[in-house]
Amino acid sequence: METKEMKKLYDEIDVPKMEVTSAIRQAIGDVKAEKTRQWFKWNWRTPIYSVIVLFVLYFSSGFLFPSLNTAMARVPIVGQFYMMFHDKVGMSLFQSDLVKHVNEGAESRGITVKVNSVYYDAGRLVYTFTVENLHTKEDFVSYRVNTEQINGNFQPNYDETELKKLKDGRYVGRMEFYTNGQTIKHGQNAPLVISKIGDVVGNWRFELPVVKQKTTLLSGQKDVSISNGLYQLTDIKVENGVDSSVIQYAVDYKGIAKDDDISIDRMRDNLGNEYKLKGATTLKKKQLSSEKNRLNALTILNQPIDPKANELTFYASIYEHEESEIIPLQTELPVQLKTKHHGIGIKINKIEQKGRSVTVDYQFTGLDQGELDEDTLKNVGESIGLGDVEKMETWPDPEVHYENGYYLKGNKPKVTNLKTASMQSTFEFDVKELETLSLNHFSFKDYGLYLNLSDLNRFKQKEFNVTIPVKKETSKASGS
């Protein structure tokens, strides 16, 4: 490496002098206190002092000296990149020589993106990259990934799409993909297309290498049938990472449940350890028949699994999908709708405009007395929306993809009779907290109610659990 380049890297690193000096002085002081006052005589404290100094240098600066990791000597600043994004997993794998050097670049609109490293850990592929010639004074810049170009086996984590500025004017980014570690193979590529950086629209296209290391794996020894065969939980494998673990599984959904979604929220083993949810995603959906779909999914847990466990209990919940309905305000009343899963209904009895608001009187039906909880009634009632009928019919999902000024996402619900589950919702057109959410173009004849009937199934929604025996295996690394 050129001397000037090395100096540049050193200049970018903030070394905490006080912490390092303190650690060194402590080590020297303790050694002097020994009866034998020879600096280089080996004793049980020597490795501990070395670790203290190296630990402070490593984790406070994010820089790993080439002498400690010759495989990454060409890109020593990668360690600092991990530090900038508080990536302790990346730092640990980097130290263990399990981070792969990447040299892939793409240029568009005069801006160059260079991918420089990749690692795999517990269901996640993580890449770091730099951006050059991005002429902006901002310290943080967002970027956008083209989702249409993503393989179904690799799902980006959209919560981490921010670039951070370096002292030399470049920007550094970190892209995390969720993937099934049991299906990725050595030599396989993960597609990545960045379509926007800051305000610049472009086309930065990559086919990035996939890596994987050997790890502990607990493999499920049986499939599980749920709700009289509506759901089949299969191919369950739990894999260990540095400071987390990942449940990788497939679910078959049948009949009225074919568009539902099961999510595993936590896990417990037979040794008494409990593992909590850290993240989750659906990887790939496949239609097996007109009445059956299969979803591949993963759930990331907050700590590694105990390799001595031989039985795992999964605690999960089900999102039961129903069709949505748009009810014009001028429709003939009453109007009654009900769900396919449980036959829970909603009966709309009265719609009335009062100045700059609309009130709706309605009743939930098909509920047992034990299910009439006031808070749940309000939460479900609050989910009803009000918007322009023509526009709502063109939006993929009015609750998410709506146009400001033409849709009210929620309302103010109240229970008028708990025993009969009777409700009244008030839609106020003027939202004081955020003017852009106010209705500016309301017309009684052009507007309607939006009801996502899936919300009615929340009255029946409960956590369930399944227990399966597991067997310890070792997953293979790339190239094995």
C-alpha cells in the first residue's frame, strides 16, 4: 500500500488517546509491581494486558491492523466502516477473517459505487460500499434499491438505506439482505440495483458474490399441521450466528387461508432458554395450486441457540387475510359484510355529514360476549378509512398508498353499546397535527368508507405454539 494512502487512512481514524494510554499505564504499573521486574518475562497477565490494549484500539477506532488480519490487508478501512454503522457482528467476523474482500464497481450519472466487502451471518448477507463523486454537503444521504430487480431469495432490509460521509468526501453505505442460509450456494450471486442516491436517479447494477461459513444448526425432525390442516409448517432449521440465531422455515397455506401469513414471534428450548424476535421477513412465495400457496420465511432471534437443545417450542401468530371493501357514502343502508375465516361481520346503519366531519354508526356481529372488549372494539373501528372512491379503486392499498388530501387513514371511534358491540366513528376532515393529511376535496357523493375486513379477524387472533424435536447438524461453508 502506498505511504500516502496509508497516512490518509490513519488520518481518518479517531484513536481514543486517553483510553489507550490508561490501559497501557495500568499494564505497566502492574508489571512493575511484580517481584521480577523484567518487562518481557511471560506471566499470566501478559495476554490479558495485550487484549485490553487491542480491544480499546479495535472497538473504538474500527480499524484492524493488517498484521492481525493479513487477508484483509488490502482494505483495512473496512473495519472502520463496520464501526460507523455500529456493526459488532461485522467487526467480530472481520477479526476472524470471515469477511470476504469484494471489488465490484458501477458508474451512473457520473457517480461511482464500489462494493468492497461481504459477510454472512444468521440469515443475513451484509455488503459495504463506497460512493464517489456525490456532490452534496449533507453528512447523511439516503439511497433507494430497485425492488423489481431483486431475486425472491434475497430481500433487502429497507430500514438501513443511509449513506454516511467520510472525511475525504466519499460516502460509505451498508446493505443488508435477508436470505436462507441453507439454500445459498458458493458461486451464486445476489443481484443489487441501486436506482437513486440522494436526489440523483441512476442505474448502479451489481451481481454480488455470496459467502457463507460453517455454523451450528438445529434441524426440525417433523412437520407441523395447524388449524385442521389449513397451515403446514415444514423444513424448519434454526441456525446460529455471532450474537443471534435465525429460524428458517416454509409454510403451506390452503383454502381460505392461502393468502394468510404466519409469523414466529419468539422461541423457547427444552433447557429453559427463551429467544426473542429481532427481525423477520418473507423471502419467496410460490403458488402450488389454485388453492395452495407456499411461503419461505425467516425469523431472526436475539441470541444464539443452545446447541444442546433437542426440542424447540415456537410461539407464533396468524394474520388472516380477507378482501377489502369500499362502501360509497350515498349507498342504501344498512350494509352488512362478514369474514370468511370466522364469520365476524360489520353492519353499517347510518352515515351522516356534520359540517367538516362525517359520523358513521355501525355494529360488529358474530362475536361472543367474552370477546366484547372495549379497547379491541375501538382499535378495530379506528381502522376504517374514508376517501375518494375513484382514487381508492386505483391505489394498491389505500391504508399505505394514498394521496394526501383525498384520504383519512383513521377516525375517532367510541363504543355506544358494549353488549351489542355498537359503535360510532367520527371522521374529522381537518387534521390539526399535520395539515397535509386533511381532506381538502371532500364531496359526499364522491367519497366512501374503506374497510379492510382482515381487521375484523383481530377479535379472534391469539398466539399459538408448536413444539418439535430437533437434531444438531453442522451447516457447510461456501465451497464445501
